[in-house]
Amino acid sequence: MTQRELADPRTGVPGRSTTPRARPAQTRRRRAGAGARAPWWFLLPALAVFTLIVVIPSWRGAFYALTNWDGLSPQFDFVGFDNFVRVFKDSAAGASILNTTLYAIGVMVVQNFIGLLLALGVNSAIRSRNWLRVLFFAPAVVTPLVVANLWQYILAPDGALNTALRAVGLDFLAQDWLGNAQLALPAIISVVVWQFAGYSMVIFLAGLQSIPEDVYEAASLDGAGSFKTFWNITRPLLAPSMTINLMLSLIGGLKLFDQVLIMTQGGPGSATESLSTIAYKDAFQFQLFGYSTALTLVLTAFVAVASLIQFTLLRRGEDK
């Protein structure tokens, strides 16, 4: 007798099987699909805010780049791509593009080199490594405006740096660090590196601590020296951290604004002018809002293309 034919022990009447029947696969898929779509509803408030404060202003800015609007008057004329043509004909804009490139390369290379050295140092077994990690990272939590104002006084002709050099008999090294056209740009890069090298250090340190110790022990047993161990083990396994650091420092260098504006205002002359500072001046000092917006769009394209190329090359390096 099958289970379906069993009688109810209380009534003696054959009843249904007590074995639960499986739900149809189509119902399960429908419910699974409904659950997968539900989280999108929670994104709507964030998407609405993002659209309101980012997307709409960006589209309006892109439109004003095609006009001669001064930023104040309600009237403006449509000029098409004249502002973009002017960007590549303007000698000041050309100089700022070159300076922006130098900022990006200098910050990216020096900051990551020093950050990697610091990470290797504080990852060792020295007793003060925890204090040193805090000390090196501390400048990164200070706003760039404060750091720029601080270093503006340190690098002044009678500032702390020149005073210290004269005090130890190194008068010949004392310079007008921010007033010399050849020294001002490297001085700004040095300040940015001083502030954010600890930030790069933390990312490298996280990558170093994720490398298994067994790998280093095997290399030591094989007789590999410090340099070979770093080049053949640490460097390849640190590639994801390197990719992140290089991307962040490249974008930061291309967008450099606060330090330049506070320390030199783009001077002497236009020796330290960046795309960000010249766009700011054109918009708020010369009321060339349409042209300034064209400059910022050029900067955006510059950052996007440079980041995409770098990211592609670095990811290929990770896969090797």
C-alpha cells in the first residue's frame, strides 16, 4: 500500500500523503528574481541625490563651456567650440598643462618611492614600528590648506628652513624656494609628497602584510638575497597595492590646486600654474566662466585618459 493510500488513523478515511510536495522550479526562480531586484529600490534615494548634485551641474557646466557666459549676467551667447579652440591656443593654458603633467609625474614617482621605502621600514621587526606608522601617516589627515600655509612660512626667504641652514653654516644652500621659478614647482611637489607619502605607505603596508611568510622562508632556504627576494617575490605580490597607489597619486597630481594657490598663487609668473588654478582665476577673477568651464572639461578628459592608460598598463603587469 502506498503512502497516498494510507487511511487517517482517526477516521479510517484514506487521506493525502504527508510528504510535502516540491515547489515548482518556476516559482522558485520567480521569487529569487524578485529578491534580486529588491535592492535596486534602496539605491533610488542615493541616485536622486547624486543626480541632483553631480549629474545635473555637470551637464549644465558642459553647456556653459559652449557659451561666453561671465558667471553673473543672465545673458550669454552660444559660441560653440571656440572656448576649446582657445584652450589649445592660449600660451598660459599650454604652460599650465605642462606644469600639471610635471606635478602628476613628480608626485606619482616620488611619493610612491618614498611610501614604499617607509612601508618596508615599518614592516620590519623594529620596536618603534607602531609609533613610526602613526608619525608618518599623521600629515595625511591634515587638510591641504593648513599644510600649504605651514610650508609657505617654512620656505619663505627668512623662514625656518633657511634659518636652520644658516645656523649650521650652510648659507649657500639658503634659497628663495617659492620665489625662484626653477625651484617653486619642485618645492610644491616636495610638500605634497611630505604630506601624502604616509598615505601611500599605509596601502603598501597592507599589501606587504598580506604576503605569506612561507614564501620568504622558502626564498631564504634557496639562498636568495634581499634584492632578489624583493624583486622576485615582494614586487610581483605587491602589484595590486602598487596599482592603487599609482592611480591615486596620479589623479591627485593632475588635480593639484590647494597647495599651488596658497603657496605661490601660480607664480612666479606662471611657473607653477596648474589647470585647476588657471581655471579658478579665469572664472572668479576675470569672469570668463564659459572659458573656465572648458578648461575644467579639458582637465577632466586629461585625468580620465591618463588614468585609463595607466590602469590598463598596470593591470597587464599584474597578470604577468
